[in-house]
Amino acid sequence: MGIAMTELSMDLGGVVVATTLAFKEDASAPAGLAVDYDRFGAHVDFLMSNGCRGVGPNGSLGEYSSLTDEERRKVIQVAVEAVDGRGIVIAGVHGVGSHQARTWAELAREDGADGVLLLPPTLYRANEGEVIAHFEEVAKAGLPIMAYNNPFDTKVDLVPSLVAKLAQIPEVVAIKEFSGDVRRVYEIKELCDIDIIAGADDVLFELMVNGAVGWFAGYPNAFPREAVELYNLCRNGDWHEAKALYEQLVTVFRWDSRTEFVQAIKLSMDICGNSYGGPTRPPRGPLSAEQHAQVTADTERALAALAARRVAVA
């Protein structure tokens, strides 16, 4: 499926990483943790250097709801600077109300973002009309919008019939599908012309088989090179090889769909050792000892399988 709009569009064919955000200890900062912009910029550069299509800062994985307004804006500015024209920046602009989300979208446009990722209203279970009005208002900022269906967090499910109505808004060019229901790809494609983006790492293969065109991903923070390889295998229809690689990663990928996904992905990053994960701000606390051990085991299992695969290929 091609991009739906010609006036407002984004080339979403590739791996766009929902970036984590690095913090450093600072007693004067919120919760004693200041945003480490240098490490964040270096991480974005690391992702782009490993072939990612772009980054998605200020999503849930980027702990946007724990940031001050000043921090939230600067994160986008640093991301745009670090990408440096090598790909796209899709800024999370989620808000309780459309007036807040539109303001974030306008600032993202001013700061050089290429598009925005938008949830339905947060903290409120909006009805269909309210959801449509929310997206219409944010569309006035003039950037392409990737709608984000995460019914677990928002309690609002962007079902295919509602996606079709949102797709009538010219600025809404894509839907990030996180429901876990891989059957929806077909129904959405039957109802409207919109790019469908795999939004949950542990159903990436299934969604790509069914027709998703891109991957808005969490675990590529830790495994960017392998994620790009996996996406390219799927895009090129090399399904057997893609499945073999996916099977090596899917166990750790499952943490992307769990409550503690931010902590888990940051721990995996630290274990992989290529980029800094570090602590999380409240309300997210540290993993339990059992969770820490399981994430560690799952990550090390993936690393061992990937190492063996490289040897076999060589």
C-alpha cells in the first residue's frame, strides 16, 4: 500500500524507533534525574548509523508524561539535530485535550519534526466523535499525523471503522497498530487507504505478512542493526529467513507489550552495551529482582542466538 496523501506524506518504509530517554543523577532535577541530552543525542545518532528510518521521541517509551514542558520540547530539538537529515523525526504530541496536543504539534513543526504521533485524548475515555474532533484539531498544525491505537493505555480502541473515518482527515496518513489483533490489517485496508504501521514488536512478523508497511518499534533501541535486517527481509518477501531471525528475538520482544516495557528495554540496552539505557523517572520504578533476571536471561539468549547466526552466515 502506498502513502495515502500526496500533499502531506511521510515515507514510513523502514524502522522508526520509539526512542528511550537517558537520565543522569541531579538532585535539583525532577525526581533527582535530569535529562541527559548528550547521551540522548548520541543514542539517536547510533540508531541512524545502524540504518533506522527515523526516530519517534516523546512517546511512552520516551517517558514524555514525566517530563517538564521545557524538557519535552528540547527532546524534539535534540532529536532533529542528531538525525541531521538522515531520516525522519516523528514527535509524540499526546495530550489530555486537543488544545494541548495541537500546541505540541505546532512546536514540533517549528522545531523541524517531519510528522507527529498522536493518541486519542489521554486520561479520558473519549467517544468516537470526540476522538475525531481531537485529530481534526491537531491536524490544524499542518504536519502529517500517525494515529496511534493503544487501547490498553487510553481505554479507547481505534477500531477499523473509526480508523477509516480518521483517514478522511488529509493529515492522517498512517495508523500505528498496537492492539495485538493482526487481523485488523486486512479490515483497515478494505475500508480505507492509510499506511498501517506495526506498533508492537512481538507481532511484527505477523503484521508485516498481513501488509503493514513500516515498523514503529521499541526493542530496536537495543538491537537496531538486527531490527533493520528483519524489516528488510520482511519487506523483500524473504519470509523463511525473516521468520528464523524473528524467532531468535521474539522472546525478548514480548517485553515491549508488558507494563514494565520501558524499564525492560532500557535494561536490555545496558546489557547489549551499545547505548545507554539507565534509570526511569517516576511513576516507573526499578524492575523486581525476578523481572530483572528474566529480562537479562531473555536478552542474553537473543544475543547468543544472534552471535551463533553470524558465525553460521560467515
